Amino acid sequence: MSGSQPFVKRENDELDLRQIWDESLPILGLVVLFGSLALLPYLVVVVIFEGTFISLILRSFTQLVLAVGAAIVLMYVVTRAIQLADG
């Protein structure tokens, strides 16, 4: 295991903001992707199918998309943290 800490510059023990930014962009991309995928059926419910049985199905689908998206983001974060800790 490496002696250096992730996100810290070795020469002056300050936060490496460039590395933090580089690591946060893929996470931001995943959050935006799944958020926009969940927004589409929700907007269809609000605009077209308010108060019908189809709205219940679409809202359930929206919750499923958000749950799967959150799980994928968490798996990415854990996997990337293990990679950073090892390397």
C-alpha cells in the first residue's frame, strides 16, 4: 500500500484541487444522466397522465431509475476509491 494520501499534493501537503475536479466529473456525469432519465417519465406524469393508473406506473418507474442510478453511482465511487487507495 502506498504511503501517499489521495487528493493531497506530496510536496506541500495541500489539497490537490485538480485531482478532486478530475475525479468529480464522472460522478457528476452519472448523476446528471440518471437524473435526466428519471425526469422524463415524471414530466410525462405531470403534464399528461395526472391522477390515472398510468401515472402510478410511471412514478414507480421513476423511483426505480433513481434507485438504480444511486446504486451505480455508489458502486463507481467505491470502486474508484479502492483504485486510488491501491495506486
